[in-house]
Amino acid sequence: MSEIVVGGSDPPSPPLSVASSESSKSSGNTGFDTNRIAEVKAWLVSQFDAAGKDVPEFEYTPRSISHLHNIATLSQAKTQAATIVANDFRQKATEYRSQAARIREILEHVGLVQESLPSNVVSSSQVLASVANLLNIRDTELSSFLVAMADISLRKTAVEEKRAKVQQESKELLDYTRKAIARLTYLKRTFAQLEDDVPPCEAQMEHWKTNLTIMESKERQYLQQYSNYKAMLNRAGYSPEISHGVLVEMAEHKKDLEKKTKPILDTLRSYQDLPPDKALAALAIEDKKRQYTAAEKYLEDVLQSALASSE
């Protein structure tokens, strides 16, 4: 739908029938009522004719008709209110003009016309009238000025209180804003730091993934070895009764047996070097004796040659 903009003050719009509005409501809340469309068209024509323009073409939909009807109703109410205020102002202006004419006639009778007064008196009177108009008082009595000044003082006090309150709120908002800016700066710095930490963390995660894959492979390997060892223990007759303490006792008992059997084993090993035959054993003994005698003789020869060389 084309947008309609009406500038300036609204001209008197044709009255909208309340009965037709009620009948349209009773016929249905669709907003697409013939009477309502006619009222909206009449209002648009009056508004655009006052502006010297033609009503633009647009599609009449239930939504647009409802919206324009509400605007027309509001425009009519404001126009009626403005007419009442304007009539009141016209009446007051007429009363003021008649009162001014009467006061001017009285002043002429007493010889206080404006032309006969000094210029400073005229200017003072004009200033006094301007101040009275500014203070929105009906006369120039001192009591009226005092009441107006008291009202202005009260307004000034209220304005100062509101100003102080607004300044306090502004100060608090400024403090909150500074804190928010500082927090935002901190968050931005933290975010930038986290962005810088993303690549190392991703690399570390990839490393952990690789390690996790390796650990999963090791886990499967260890589980397989555990199963194999468990099968071996079952084949070996291992039972839960064979505890660590029992194994330690068996190891100590084994050490004691080894200590006891070591001398016997050493003796047996010395006998193992002998030939099994007695004659051969005697020959071996004689051969050892000769070797021993030759070694003693060689040692004596070495000692004598060493003594001779020293002399």
C-alpha cells in the first residue's frame, strides 16, 4: 500500500458515523465494511483537497481500512478539540478587546492616554505588560507578581532537584559505562588471547589424539597379552591360593636348599674331573705331580736368575 503523508494542520474532516462503526463491528471485525470504506475515502479526499493534492491509489485491505479509520477518528477528535480551543481563544480575544477599549476610554477621560505619557513611562508599562504576559498573569498587581514569582521559585526548586537527580543518575551511568568499557576491553583482550591460544591447543589436541590412538592400540595389545598370560597360568595350574606371600616363602626355602646343596655340588664337581678308571686316575695323579715339580723348578730358576742379575 502506498504511504500517505498529510502535512500541516488537519482541515475539518467529515464526521464519521458512530452508528456505522457500530454496525460494522456487529457485522464482523474484518474491517472490510462498505460504510467504513466510504468514511475513510471521504476523509482522505477532504485531507488531500485541503493540501491541493489528489488521493494516491492504493489497495483497500482490511488492515489498511482499519488503520486509516482509526487515524480518521483520532483526527476528527483532535479537530473538534482544536475548534473548541480556537473558539474559546476568539471569545477571550473579543473580551480582551472590549476591556481594552473600555480601559482606553477611561484613560482618555482622566487624561492618561498613551500619547500624553512620557516615553519612559510607556516603555516601563510595556516592560511590565511583557513580564505579566511572560508570567501568564491576568493583571499587574503586586500580589499577582509575588504569586507568580513564588510559583517560579517552586518550579526552580523542583527543576534543581530533578537536575541534581539527573546529574546523579548521569554520574552513575557514566560510572557503569566506564566499568562496561573496561570489562569490554578485558573481554576483547581475553578473546584475542584465546584466539592466539587456539592453534597451539589444536596442535596439542592432535598430539593427544595421536597418543590416544597409540594408547588404544597398546591397550588392545596389553589386553591380548593379559589373556595369553592368563591362559598360560591356567595351563600351568595356577590358582588364586598361590599368593605373593606363598611365592616369597618358596623362594626363601629354595635359597636355603641351594646353600645346603652347594658344598655337596662342589665336592661332586671335583670328583667329576677324575677319570673313572683307578689306573688312569693314578697316572693322572703322577702327571700332576710332575707338572708341580717342573713348576717348582722353573720358579727356583727364575728366582736364582733374578738374584744373579741384581748382584
